[in-house]
Amino acid sequence: GESVGLHLPTLSVQEGDNSIINCAYSNSASDYFIWYKQESGKGPQFIIDIRSNMDKRQGQRVTVLLNKTVKHLSLQIAATQPGDSAVYFCAENGGTGGFKTIFGAGTRLFVKA
Amino acid sequence: DVKVTQSSRYLVKRTGEKVFLECVQDMDHENMFWYRQDPGLGLRLIYFSYDVKMKEKGDIPEGYSVSREKKERFSLILESASTNQTSMYLCASSYRLQETQYFGPGTRLLVL
């Protein structure tokens, strides 16, 4: 079935370093991808999105890369800060799933001071 | 900014009780969603609504019902709470179905 998965369940980085969180998706027809951040005790918060007609999109300190050839999505966080510690989810929408957003299991990012 | 609020952050209920979880969004979004989030299982869709009084089942609707009498409000009802419904419940809304969903803070429900 369709799935959105993450390569690593946890990621630990040093404060100031760049973080890269990866995600694989299985539905090549998906056309919209979203990254969410979930801090402890809170709901997921939208970070950045990208449509399938793009391969890169940048926000403030974050960049999303989409490689449709290998069905891979990544989130890059520049100069990681302690406040970036959270669980990060990728999600896909569209394609044969229609309206449904399919969420990955999440990667927990730890930032070491 | 989109704001999605949920009526309770924490709830403790007894088995067999009827439980109401309320969600309100202030951005005039057409679509609203209820998910539950469990460790290792991620976010699973319970129900969604694309218009007032309209609802569709998600992946795990058993044991739940919903109500959408007003555009801004979407309620999740556990008709007879069971211990396996102990979970984090998240409400979300979106302008279009295939666009970003904005989440509330969640309600952590414990059924004893």
C-alpha cells in the first residue's frame, strides 16, 4: 500500500550544525509534500511544503528537496538550534490517495548544546 | 495565522462514558479532520468533513462519530469509551482538501 516512511527514527546533531532529515514515499503519483514539526505536548506545525513540479524550495533556515526519480524527500535545517528539537513528519498528498494526507512515522531530532 | 483550538488538553474518562471532543478553527476553512496519534503508528485519520453537515469516514472510524453543525466547529464523539481509545487526538483544518492541514494542540485522552 501507499506509505511515507523515514530513514531514521532519531537524529542527534550538534548545535550550529546543519540537519538533514530524510523521507521516502512510495506513491509516484503524489503531487504535494509537506514537512511538519511537532514539539513535545503540541500539535504538528507546518514548516514548509513543495509541489511535484519543483525540486527545491527554501524557507527561513529550512530547505526541502524533492527527488521524484527515487521518490525521496528531505528537510535541511541550517545552523540547528536547541529550539529545533522536535519530531519531524513528512507527509504526501494527492495521487491515487486523492484527498488523503499520508503521514510518515516521524524522526526525532535532538540538538546537543 | 490559522488558529485551531481544542476544548481540552487532557481528559480522563471511565470505560463506557460518552466523550465529546470539540475543535474550532477561525480561518473559514471548508475541511476539518480528526486524527489519533499513537506511538509507532503515526497519525491515523478517524473522520473528516468537507462541508457543514457532511462527513466521511477515515481509516479508523469504528467507535467514533462526528458532528459538524457549523463551519468552524467539528466535534468527535466517543459513544462508549474503551481503554483502547486512550490516545492523543488531533484536530486539523484546511482550505482545500489537497492543501496543508493546520493542527490544534491536541487532546490527550485517558480511558480508565
